Amino acid sequence: MYSVPKLKSFTEAALDKAVEKLLAALKEEASAIKTEAEWKTFRDRWMARKNGVLTEINDLWLKAAPKEAKREVGQRVNQLKALVEEAVAKAEDLPAHGSAADSPKAATDSLDVTLPGNRRPLGSEHPVIKTMHEIVSVFRNLGYSVEEGPVIETDYYNFEALNFPPNHPARDTQDTLFISNQESKPQRERLLLRTHTSPVQIRTMEKMKPPVRIVIPGKVHRNDPPDASHSPMFHQVEGLAVDTNITFCDLKGTLDHAMKVLFGSSVKTSFRPSFFPFTEPSAEMMVSCFICGGSGKRGSEPCRPCKQTGWIEILGCGMVDPNVYGFVDYDPKKVSGFAFGMGADRIAILKYGVDDIQLFFNGDVRFLEQFG
Ligand SMILES: [Zn+2]
């Protein structure tokens, strides 16, 4: 088989002879091709960037040529390059190698434009994300800005700065997934999967002076075994407003307005006392059931989403505990504020009448495309 010789002389006659030999080999090899595999071998032998014949003539002829012969050799090498490329392209079309359908070129030549095109289905927002966007947009329209934070948090931001002291029993209400092998670190530096979006309240107040009006959408994790209403991963939307003279009336008015936008202008809201370490006083807010209109019945059937009470528990809220301001260098004598948080997955379940939270996360397109 032909291999590129080193040139002893770079005279025109010597070059002629070398080129002639090379072209003869090219012609012979091209005419021997019968299959597509052979054509590929042929193409690679002549054109491969590494060790291909063209690369070798470049190295052995052009680079080795003395200065006065460079121009002449360069022109010949360029001509050879064009000839080799032409021969390779031509060999691909040879009817000799296999059936027409085997040839990549034949396949494109016989493109049937009457065939239906490839369908590329359009995606749509996931129902939980869609619900989060709806909640966020209600507060954006009230002048709130959006803040986000890390899902892997430190104990300090997830608990301590939110007024959950170490070993406080309130920590037990949020069954936490800790990152392993951190026993050597001080407790406040240990990493965990955030159990709520509230750490972003602290992170925002650290970098921003009042007035603060933010809404925080995000993913959170708790060590809850999955069932129809629990998932170890779920979504919250949380809000925080801190300014001078903010009262519980502002909290009630803001949230009442938000619920009417989200669930319809006829819903009523109701508050009952609750406990969260980072708010004081704290409350749970209920909305009148927007499925049965507050009657507790759907026709003669009991209304399941509100458990026949006519009310649905929708979020937790309260006035920011003055202790929290101590962690972010705010003066609790000068500022006050409120915070609230709701589960986006739960609201999506209620809104769309879904009976199992797992359906949102097991990725079945047949389920998800109903919300497109
Ligand atoms: Zn109901």
C-alpha cells in the first residue's frame, strides 16, 4: 500500500514524480471501494487529521522543503488536497458500494418531503411551579420583590437566627435532613436541607435595611415519608414585610386581599392563634372553602377538601418576633413587620382537585400534560 515518501530532492522533476505516484495510488484505491465501510476507511486513510496522507505530505514535503522550494511545494500540496477531497467525495457516490440506501448521501438525496415532520411537543409549566408563579405575582403587584436563597443551608440560618435556639423543642416539628459527617463542626455551621424558605428572610435582612417587602418562592425538604399528602421535597412561598408602624391589621389586609385574588373575591379569611418561634403573635389563616362555598357539602355529598367544616387552613403567619431583629441588626424599637408562609403544593392540590401529592413529582407526562 502506498505510503508517503520523504523527498530527497525538491526539484520540479522530483516533485512531478512524487505527485504522479501519489495520484496513481489514490486512483487505484478509490476504484477498489465496494462498501460504505471501505469508503470510510479510504476517507480516513487519506484525510484523517492524524496520520492521514494529506497530513503526511504536509509534514514530509511542505515542512521539510527548503526555503526556496516552499512556494512550489505549497502549491502542489494545495492541488493534491483538492484532488484527494474530490476523489473521496466522488467515491462516496459510486454505485458499486452497496445499495443506494446505505449511502448517507443517497439518503439525503431521496428525502421525501411529503412525509410528516418530526413532532416536537411544546412543554408547559408544572402545576406546582404555575401555582408558585401565581402566588408570587399577587405579591409582586403589591410591590414585593422576589428573593431566593440556597437549598442547602446552615443550622444558623435555618434555625438559630429564626429564634429556634439549639435543643429547642420547636425544632422537632420540622423533621430535618442533615448532611452527614459534620459532627466536627460547631452546630451553627452544620449543613442541612432547609426545612422552610424562612432562612431567606434572614439573608435578605442582613443585606438590606428596612423597608423590606419580599416574597420568597422555593424548594424545601423534610424527613417525611411520602404519602398522599406528604413529600420529603415540597415548595413554599413565603413573604416578609418590615417597615415602621406595620401592624397586625396590615398583615390581615394584605393576606385577605391575596386570597381573594387567588381564590375568588367571595372567599372569606379567618385567623386563629398559633405558634412559630420567629413570629409573635403567630396565627394560622383559613379561607372559606372555595370548593363548596363554605357550606361543607357538595350537593348531598360531604366536602372532602374542607373536611365538611367550610374552612381550609391555608397558611401560617405572624408579626416578626423582636428577637429575630437582633440577629440582623435591626432596631426592634423602630421597626415592625409581618411574615407568612404557605405550601405551594398544597394550594395546587386544592386548586386542581388532585388527590395525591406524589402525582406532582413522579414525572408521568400523561398526568402533567393535563395542566398545559
Ligand atoms: Zn368545602
